[in-house]
Amino acid sequence: MNREIYIAARYLTQPVTGVQRYGIELSKAIKKLNNRYNIDFIAPYNIIHDDVAKYLNVKKIGNLRGHLWDQISLLKFLKSKGDPLVVNFSNTLPIFYENKIVTIHDVINLKYPVSRRYRKYYELVLPIMLSHSKRIITVSEFSKEEISSYFGIDKNKIEVIYNGVNEKFKPKKIKNKEKYILGVSSIAQHKNFISLAEAFLKLNTKDVKLYIVGGINEKVFGKESIKIFNNLRNNENVRLFGRVTDDKLIELYSNALCFVFPSLYEGFGIPPLEAQSCGCPVLLSNIPVFYEIYGDSALYFDPLNPDDIASKIEEILYNEDLREILIQKGRENVKKYKWINSAKKFLNVLDKVVQDG
């Protein structure tokens, strides 16, 4: 049966981090694969990813933005269309609207909130929104357990749809490159880049640099964190890139000695997958979700122990055999995570919701 289904694409109004990457790539794969539902993409007026919006044929609705768009403009539009099924891949949806599928990547806003007010908002809104949903999508079995535990949601209501990696992420070698260790992330407190910085300063090498890609938000960091980064800015062996294009990111992944991801908490963690796709050996925090996604294709460390991080980095730097093993295992691991497979799983979730009525 053909049904009209809307995907709320507010992620197209936001700079790309893991959540927006999920929304963009999964939407593109659905657009390519879908042949059994009428799926339309809708978004606020302030879209910044125009090429993606054009490909998805996005319809702009309302004159609001942010959470107000979710709760007012989007709700008004859905009511005018007779309460059709609506799906999000990031952000929120109208709280009390029943005919929806909600994607929650993790419970980071409860564990590491930006502020007390932010945490309180999610404590109030999320339980209501989840209870008024047909299905819940998340990005890992770890997050499924977290969501079920935090909100008392039946696990049968939660569907896991993994991230993938864009096919353009592949090795791109350049000549005369510097030797460097790479860290990539939206830099927030739980990303724990401070431990990576401290570990780098402990390394017994002078000819290796540290490259860090991602915005530095001083409102998120404490004074000690900012002091460390200010010291790094004055270190000739450290380069802080801020945000970069995907093409530049691919180049950085491809030519790094290793990629280090010291996060304390993730729902999935896309950057290590991108690094593996570019032939870069990966070092990860020893947190449960990384074992689920990366298995034995990475080298693990205690994220709260800079000495352990430094030790594992040196192990990679001075053990060429280990580097090659991790590169090969990384290439095999990446094969498990394709956006087209995620799109197939999403369409199967739609089938379940439509059959349930």
C-alpha cells in the first residue's frame, strides 16, 4: 500500500557533526533505494546544505526555526495533511503527535549536558516524545540498552539502524607529508580531547605532530581545559584546524600515522569508521559501544589515563606490523557499515509500522 510519509530534515540547517551526517547520508540512501512509499522531505527555511536539499527535493515549510519549528510549524503542517507518519533522524518532533518514528542517537544530553537547564529540558521532553511514538530508532545496541534503561521503554519498540560511511572516504595519499597523529571531533567536554592533548605532551618523540580537527567551544570547556589548548596553540608540533571540508578530512585521515578518538561516551562514533575507510589505524577509548562497532579492528586505551593513551600511541608509532594489521582489519570492519544497508533496515521498519496501523 502506498502511504505518504514525511521525513523532518531540520538537520539540513545545522553544521555537520555525527548526528547530521547520519541524517544526510541515510536520507540520500533512502531516496536512492525507496520504491514502495511516497516519502517527502520537509525542513525549515534556513537550509545550509543546498546540494543535499536539492537532491532530496526538500520542501521548506513555516517561518520558524530550531525547536519552535519542530513543535509549531511542523505540527501545523502535519495536521493540515491529515496526520501522516513523520520520521526524524536527529532533533525532536512534535511532543504529543502520535504518528511518528523518533530517532535518538544516545542519552548524551542526560549524561553530559551542556547546562542544567538543557538536561532538565531533555528529562521532561524525551520521555513524553518517546512514549508518543510508533517506533524508536537508535544507532547501536549499546544505545538501545541505554534508552530502554533510562526511559523504561520496551526494547521491542526500539530498532537499531547503524551508521555507514560515505564511499568517497577512501585513501588519498600525498607526497612530502608531515608525520602526525590525528584527532577529529566536534570538541565538547565528553569528547575528552584534553586527555589526548596531555598524552601527546608525554610522547617520547619530537618529529611527530598532533593535528586536531573540530571547533573549540570555550563555553563548553572549563578553565583548565582552555589553558591546555592555549598551551597547545603555542606548541610548534600542534596544529588546530577547526572545521574542514570532507575532501580535506579525507586527506588528513589518509596520511595520518594513526587516528585517536578518546571519547568518554558515544552512541556510535562515525569518525573512526571514516578513518578506517581511508586506511588509517585507529586507537579508541575502551568504552562498550566501541567494542560493539569496532571489535578487534582497533587498539584500545583507558580514556582517563593519558599515560596509557601515550603508551598505545607509541605502540602504533614504533610497531609497523601492528599498524598494518589494524589497517587491514579496519578495511574489513568498514565493509559491515554501508548506508544502503541502513536504508534497507529503515524501509523494513516502515513496513512494520504500516502493518501495525
